[in-house]
Amino acid sequence: MVLRYLQFFQLVIIILSVYGLTVAPEKQLLCTSNDIDILYSYCGSGRDNFLFSVEPCLLRDRSNWQGTIFWIPKADLTVVNARIQLSNGPSKAFKWESTICHGMDDDYSFCGTLKGETINTTVKISGSGSKYLQLLKGEYIVILEIFTGLKELVTCVNYTLFLK
Ligand SMILES: *[C@@H]1O[C@H](CO)[C@@H](O)[C@H](O)[C@H]1NC(C)=O
Ligand SMILES: *[C@@H]1O[C@H](CO)[C@@H](O)[C@H](O)[C@H]1NC(C)=O
């Protein structure tokens, strides 16, 4: 039964690739080091104009990184909320939600950007999260969702972290 299902699935994939469609977007490599590999794709079928990368490509024993954001948002960035979910296999290990733009006196330069404008900026990231989380070797999925205004989802990125 399982085998048959797999064969059927392979057939579907072959048909879809022949016709130039893809079922799930292929993950692109964001960075690789002897500590971690990070890959990403967008959650939906579409490609968002959003790229968030972190330097250096190291997680363990670090508390400072530089994030680079390249983004052409699909909505005005007046009020912006972000949700990050980290999971390892079927268990949801960690969930973080925060307002990153309040609409006034915001810390981030990209707050206030209008729909369709280009953001190309860096942000400093600090935290000792990597010391609190017990990061074992293996594969982690991090879903980053960005909402504007009254919970309109504007961007969703699916990162895969391979901890070595
Ligand atoms: C994220 O990617 C993983 C592995 O590529 C996949 O199993 C999972 O369904 C994806 N989740 C979402 C919300 O796109
Ligand atoms: C972003 O800005 C940097 C310089 O600040 C530039 O080198 C880079 O090419 C820009 N990226 C894009 C995608 O425009």
C-alpha cells in the first residue's frame, strides 16, 4: 500500500515536472559552515520578495550576528508583527511572537516603508538564545511569518537548519 502510494506520488511528481510545475518549492541554500547549514523556501507557492540572512553562519557559542534584510513588502510596514516557530520533528519546541513596528518611534529603519518600496538594510541581532536552547545535532524547521496591520500575512519563510 505504501509502495503503491509512493509510486503514485512519483508519477504525479514526474507529470508535474514535465509540465513545469512544482509541488513544494525547492529549498535554496542560504549559508553553510561546519556548525550549521541553513536552507529556505517560501511557505506558499509564490516567491516573496523577501530575503533574510545572518552572518556569520554559526549558531553555537555566539551572541551577536548581523542580519541582512532585502525586502519589497506587499503592504505598508506601519504596524508589523513577527511570529517565529521552531520545531524539531513533530514537536513544536519554541514559539516567539513580537511587534517589530508599532507605527511610531520604531527601532528598525525599515518600519514605515511603503508597499513596493525596496528595503536593503542590516540589523544587529544579539541574544543568548543559543545558550538556553538545547541545540542537539539534527534538523530544525523555523517558520518565520510576518503580519501587517490586522494580522494580514505578508511574508512566510520556511527555514531548515541542519545542526552538525
Ligand atoms: C517547511 O519545510 C519542511 C521541509 O522542507 C516541510 O516539511 C514543511 O511542511 C514546511 N512547512 C511549511 C509551513 O511550509
Ligand atoms: C544592498 O546594498 C548593498 C550595499 O549597501 C549592495 O552591495 C547590494 O548589492 C544591495 N543588494 C541588492 C539586492 O540590491
